[in-house]
Amino acid sequence: MFTRFQSLIRDYFGFSHKEARGFAVLICLTLLCLLIPFIYRFAAARKPIDTTQADQRKLDSLVALMQTEEAKHPQFGDRRDKDKTTTERFSEPKLFNFDPNTVSVAGWQQLGLPRWMADRIDKYRSKGGQFRKKEDLLKIYDFPPDLYDQLEPYITLKETPHSDRFSNDRFGADKPYTNEPYKTNGRPAFSERPAYPERPVKLALQPFDINTADTAQLIALKGIGSTLATRIIKFRDGLGGFVSTEQFREIYGLDSLALDELNKFGKIQSAVHKIPVNTATADELDRHPFLSRRQAQIIVTYREQHGAYTSAESLKPIRILDAKTIEKITPYLEF
């Protein structure tokens, strides 16, 4: 049979006698390797271990003893914490009362925040940002809302006491006031009331035009320092002016107090600077924060190929400009 199989191989492949024999042997070895797992499975079947009655009684007594020990010492029974690695135990949040304005980066990590998020909050505080309400934490970009719900009961914000610089006792508030000067031996000790230094009168803030305001007007608002005022002016000048108070939310570092003050006193009373879209170069369009370099270049190229733009509708055929971008940039374009 082997000789016949060898002859078939020689006739089919055109092998020599030695080549056909070697090829046949190779096929046999391949088949044997494929059959070894099945042969081993039937030949080396393991017999189940027979547990005698004596061994079963010993196992039952050990189980009963372990249950008794666990009942006496419950902490020995729960080994889930001990079985965890050091990394797993450290990554679990450890909740404690904290002030988000003072807690360290390591403290944020213990509360369950990743290192990159803790660094982002620390950078926000280093630039003058403050958390005045618990909800201000959600203004941090990518702060997980589910983690905020878990941390919210532990947030403790320190309020700055507003005490009067001049106490009533200093002026003798417990004594009746009289217009008559104090007398000594029937004569007045002084001819007129002593002149106390008058307190500086703080003028009430008035609404101002946010598109022409300087840093001094912005610093007068609560929650806005020199750094934040400079950032607001730079953002406004980059836009060409504000067209809506909703754009205040796009300024990095504004907390709830500063945003409320800006909405209250910063009014839009003057027009914005517009870019002539039909004559502007790609560099001029690229300077606007709402457009990227590629978008600016395509706007110019499309204009050169299809003619001047007549309205915002003529920008819609440009696929790289989505509807939201066109809506945001339209107030700053002159057609």
C-alpha cells in the first residue's frame, strides 16, 4: 500500500523515487502529530480521586473549625483588602473633608482624581482661579460629574468674614451720643468735636462697554485680578470684540463670581471689528481664533475659484466649515 501511494505521488508531482519516499514519510509524520492530542486524551485519562469516609470527615471538621474562627474574628474572614496589591489600594478614593482652593495635588489623587486632572486644577489655581462655590469644580474641563457627586458632601469652602474695620466699641457705642463737648470744671475741654479721618467713599460701579474697556475697569470687578483682566482684553482683541455675553464663558479661568460680575457690568455697546472676507489674505483670516490655518487657506482658495462671497450662505459649500463655525464667524466677516 505504501509503494502504491508512493507511485501516485511520483506520477502526480513528477518526483524522483527518493523524493516521493521522503514526501510520503513527511505526510505520515504530519498526520501523526495531528493525532497525538486525541491519542493522549484517550490513553492518559485521569481517574477521579476517591475520597474515603475518613478523609471526608477530616475535611468537614476543618470547614466547621474555619467557620467558627470566622464567626469569632470577622476580620479574618474578609481578605479582599489584604489580597489587593499596593497599587490597587492606593488608587481607591479616600474621602475626607477638603477645601478645593488649598488641597494639594497628592490630596486630589487620594480623593480619586487622576494625576493629570489634579495638575490641571493646580495650574488653574496658580493662574488666579478660585472656587467660590462647590459647583465651580464642574467648570474644570473634563471634571467627571459622577466623581463630583461623590465629593460634593466633603467640600468645605472657607468664607472670608466681612467685619467692619471700625468696631462700635472704639467709638463708645454703649454711651449716649450728645452734641455738647465734654466739660472739665465747667469749661469745655475742646471747642469742637475731634476730627476723625473720614473713610474713603467707594464709588458704585457703573456698567461699561466691554469692547472698549481697559484693564483698570475690569480689575474693579470682584474676582478679577490683573492677570485675568489682561487675559480678557487679549481674548477680546483677538476676536475683534464681543457680540454676545455668552462668549464670556469661553475665557479660560473665569469662575462663577467673575462671570457674574462681567455679565452684570460688561455691556456690549459698540460694534466689533470685521474682516473683509473678499479681500483678506489667508494670514489675516488665520489670526481670528475661530478659524484654523487650513480653513483660512481654503476660504481664500474657494474665493479665487468661485468669485466673491455675498453672504454667510455662500460659505456653506466649503465642506471644512461646519454650520457651528459659520455661525460663530459670520458676525466678524464683512461681505
